[in-house]
Amino acid sequence: MMRHVLNVLARLGRGVLDALARMGRWFVFMLGLLPALPASLLRPRLIVDQIYQVGVLSLQIILVAGAFVGMVLGLQGYSILATYGSAESLGVVVALSLVRELGPVLTALLFAGRAGSALTAELGLMKSTEQLAGMEMMAVDPLKRVVAPRFWAGVVAMPLLAALFSLVGVLGGFAIGVGLLGVDSGSYWSQIQSQVDFREDIINGIIKSVVFGVVAVWIALFEGYDCLPTAEGVSRATTRTVVNTSLAVLGLDFIMTALMFNV
């Protein structure tokens, strides 16, 4: 019995020490990356290439998901609003749901699954094949040459993807509400124009998407940079990227919503 208790305590202690060591590596990574960010702006070609990789190549899943989410909101919103005789308010329900919450959050989750995992796998493979070590031997800082451009690309791409997600979602809700369910098109757009506030709704949604972009790309880059240089290490790092980013986005969404809308 005593040996079993000691084994449990030993495993618990190892877990705590591993967590502290991981936090230390994350802190060192952060301190190394922050000075590299301004210098990477002098090479815009690298940033543009990475925006294409993480942003443009993610458009397909973003646009398709946004359209379907908007159509589902149109169906569900109409069935609820029609019960209370407020079907004309369908447009504002769809728009506010997307701009405030679903656009930034779902875009961040899809970004983590598509672009974040790709960034982690790419850096992990570069580490396992010793490309990063080779750069250091040639006096090339991998943080400036490889990591920083990818960071900027994720921060720039996320708000744009979230905006496109919301736009396509509103159009999807319009197609269902007006084209299928018979809601007046003038009421649909006029309600959006009168009820959606630029500062309170759109700007807050943009702020959310920027914060989610920073968090998502930071987690993805750290996991790839810190992973074990083996096939198993890369696969585990990719899984951690998706899981940790999803949990961080959902937690931050709750905190930011409470702060922004005075809940």
C-alpha cells in the first residue's frame, strides 16, 4: 500500500516538473520570438508567402463552413422567431450571431485544425530533419527566418478569414430565409443595417479574431518548435496544437464576451 502511494506521488511530481519545464521552454520561446517579429517585417515576401499558405489555402473550408452555418442559423432562427411573429428580425439574429460569436470562434477552431496543425507539422519536420539546426550553424536565426513570418501570417489571416466566414454566413441565412422561407428581403437587410453596431459588434468581433489568431498561431509554432524530433513527437505535437488551441479559444471567448458586453 505504501509503495503504491509513493508511486502515485512520484508520478504526480514528475507531471508537475514536466509542466514547469514546459512553461519554462514556452517562456524562452516567447522571449526569443518577440525581438524577431520587427526584424521579420523587413522581409515582406516571406510573410506574403505564408499568408497564402495559412490563409488562402484555408479559404475553401472557411467559406463552405460559413455558408452552412449561416443556412442552419436561418432555419433555426426562423422556426423560433416565427413562433413569436418576429420573422422579419431573422437578418439581425443571423448577423449578430456570426459577427459577435460564431464567426471568430468557428474560424479559429477551423484554423487550428487546418492551418495550425500544418504549421506544427512543418516546424516539427524541419526540426526532426535538422533543418533548424543547420540554419543555426550557418548563423541564421530560425526564429527570424522561419517562425516570425508564420506568426505574422496567422495574425493577418485570421481576421480576414473570420470576416469572410461571417459574410458568407449572412448570405447563407439570406438564401434560406428569403429564398426558401419567404422572409421579406428588405426587412432582412434593413434589420441588419439598423441593429448591427459597427463599434459594439463588428469591432469587437475583429478584436476577438485578432486575439484568437495570436493565440492559435503562437500555440502552433511553439508546439512545432518544441516537439520531439521523431515521427511520434510530431504527431503528438500536432494533436496538442488542435486540442490546446480549441480550449484556449473557447476560454478566451467567454472572458472577452463578458468584458466586451458587460455581462
